[in-house]
Amino acid sequence: MCGPGIFVVSAPDEILKPCSELMAQLQREAPRLDEGNTQFALQLLSLVAMQAQDLSLADAVAEFCIEKSRELSEEASTISVTSRLLECAGANSDSAAAMEVLARRLEGVSYLAPASALTDLYDSLSHLQLLDDRLSNTLGSARAASRLGGKA
């Protein structure tokens, strides 16, 4: 819910260092995605990274989310992880490179997330493929892996 505020006031350079420090703290403490304010912090960090086009912060947030996708509970959805990865991809001004990295990251989630979450991921990937022909081509592996895992 903090997204509109970040877009209204932007992401001034002064907040990039504290955001990087918060990300480093999350990496050290390694909380679960459903623990405390972790999801809110990741949303804030991914939106700041996108708005400031800070690729190093975006990469750190994305890698954290991918790693934590293996800890999703049985009833959890992958939509939060997928959303953070989309926001992190938005930090890259080169859209072709961003889509390629996004596809690799989503494929990583499809291999790491528990089988119970893969039907949800498969649905998200199917919808993402409709947005852009380039995404349609690059998300094929991630979609196939999520479909196979979801049937396991």
C-alpha cells in the first residue's frame, strides 16, 4: 500500500543508503517472508529500487525473494514474490534485459517454491505471457517448470 506514496514523492537519493542498509539487515537476519514486516519492507525496497532505477538494490531484493520462496508455507501464494520480482525488473531501464532477467528469476522461483504454491505461480506466469510477446517467449521455461512441479 506504500506504492502510491513512493510514486508521488519519488525516491530521493538520500533514502538509497538507508534502504541498502535495511536490505543488508534482512540478508543478515534472514527472516521468513511471512515473519514480522518482512513483506512490507521488501515491497518498499523494490518500489524504491524501481523508482530510483537502483539495480544493485533491485538485485538484492530479487535474490532475497527468490531464496525465500522455498520457505513459503503450504497455503501461501507466490503473488507477493512475483510482484516484487516485477518491481525489481522495473529498475532496469533496458526493457529487453529486464525481461530476460525477470524470466530467469521466475524460473528460479518455479524450481524453489513448494509444489503447493506452483499452481498459483503457473497462473501468474500465464497472465504475464499475455502482456508482451517478448515475455511470452522468455517465460516458457518458468511456466513449464511450475506446471510440472504443481503436478508433483
